Amino acid sequence: MQAPKLDNFKKYFSRKKQAIQEVVREPTAGGIIYRKKPNGDLQILLIQDHKDRWTIPKGHIEEGETAQETAIREVGEEAGLKNVEALCWLGKIHFRYRRVDKLVLISQQVYLMRVISDGEEIQKEDWMNGIKWFDFADALEVIEYEDIGKLMLLAKKRIRERNL
């Protein structure tokens, strides 16, 4: 019996990633948007990104904009909701990913937001795979990111405490 050729295995170990050349910081902001059904049940709006991950609307903070202004703008752009109210700041999430030879450090400010209308005017952007109102428990079940799930629990607590 012949031993496998070493060259067959080298292909798995010879792929070298480019060294990190730059660290990029990207401040973002978004919102956990809710509405209440006529029976008082809480619903959360989530968007489904191009990789099929359910998350909250968010985006980059532009020059001269506050994080709260960004969150409101992004909810309008990404979800079609132009009539929302930012009620309170929920927290900041940090994560990172690699973009070729750059290490991208994201900081995301998250706000609790209430839709003023019935919320039926939601519209997804072309790059999204979906947008949907979820009952709170279902939203917790499908949310892709644990840190956002924790902030959703905090949001529910704030809504109860402040009778929002």
C-alpha cells in the first residue's frame, strides 16, 4: 500500500492569508424597533441580510450625525419607517471581522425605537432577503447575534418598566 503523496496535503496548508495591513474603525448605529398589537403583544421588526441572517436595521454614522440620528435615518432607509421615535439608548456592541488585509472594528450604538404608525408600511431594500414583524419570542429565536438578543431582552424590560 502506497502512502498518500505529501503534495495532496500541502494544498490545505499553503493558503496564506494576507497579513493585516490596516485597522479600520467603523462606528454604526441602529434600532430595536417595536410595536404593540391590539391585544398588547409586543412585536419586533427584523431585517434579513444577504446572508440570510436576521438582525436589526443599522448603518454607518455619517460626518456631523449623532448615533441617534443615524439610527433613525437607517431605520427609514432600510425599513421604510419614516415615523419612529427613539425612546432610549440600550447599549453598545463591539465586533470585528476581516476584510482582505484590513481588520474592521465595528462599534454599534443601539436604541429602543417605537413606530408611531401601525408599521405596515415597511419596505425592504434590494440587498435584503427579507423584512418582517416578529412576535417577541419568535424574534429572540431567529435573531442571529447574541449581543442583539441580549439588548432585545433589555428593550422588553425598559418597555415594561416605563410602561411604553
